[in-house]
Amino acid sequence: MPEAAIVSYGSSPYEKRGGHGTVWHLVAAIRACLERAGVSPADVDGLALTSFSYPPGNVTTLAEHLSLRLRWAEQGAFGGASGVIALGHAVELVRLGRIRCALVVAGDAFTTESHDRLLESFSPAIASELGAHGFGGANGILAPIQTWHAHRYGTRRDQLGRLCVPLREHALLNPNALFREPLTL
């Protein structure tokens, strides 16, 4: 049974005020990943895509755009967890011998306005029940859960900080990292 391995990653520069569209960012990240890995697009037979701003395009249209011949394609539909879920699926398919090389891609190109429009239309429950109270997006939804967890289990801010510091150290290895200052406790 073949072993699966993550051999590369790619990213595109962060743009706060628009500039390039979603396809440009996806293709830039894919090119960087393939170049870093020394892999040709002809070697890629699996593709997973998660993007809220790519519609009406999807994983199939991205594969066509890149001239990929796929044995597996997956359109992420699990929000922020889609990339991790797709990575797990790709690993299993490599182990089973169904694919040899997969790209797991996620990306969006939002302006503040387009992001707000997405959040307003993302879920009726979020818009009507949470939005009316100032909770928008993942942070507004997850913050009360984290507060409950901290109260119930005694989680302290310094414990969360010990998670954040090494995550930032690792992120700084990426030349496209948005935040460039190291964190300390």
C-alpha cells in the first residue's frame, strides 16, 4: 500500500484592498506548490477545491483551467474545515492507490463589502438570529463557545497564548504571511 506524504505548499500574496481575483490567487498558489515540489501539472490526478468566491466556477472548471486530467475531484462544502477534510480524503485515496498526486486548494479574494455580503447570505440562521445581536462570521460565533469552555474547564489566556506563539513562528516561515511580527507572552 503506497504511503501518502505532504511534499509542498503554495500561497499567494495577501491583498487587503482587492487587486487580483480568486482564480489568480488559486493559480499562483498552485504554481508555487508544484514548482516547489518539482511536480508537473501532468502528474496531478486529484484536486480538491474550497472557495466561496469562485462560483459559478467549481473544482471541475478549475481543473479545466489548469488542463488537469483527474481521477478524483472534490468540492469543499465544510467551511474552514474543508481543506483538512479534503486532505484526509486525498491521503486515503493515495493509500488505496486510486490517485498518485493531489492538490488540495483553498482560497478566496474578498473585499470588505463582498465578504459582508457573503456573511449576510451564508446562513439564514446566522443572519436572523446572530447577526441581529452583532455576531457575524466565525469569530462572533466561536467566541462565546470559547468563553464557555474557559469557564467550564478553567482555560486561561496564557494557555491559549502558548498555542499562538509557535503557530506564528511557523507562519513566519511563509514569505506571504500576513502578520510579520513574532508573538511573545
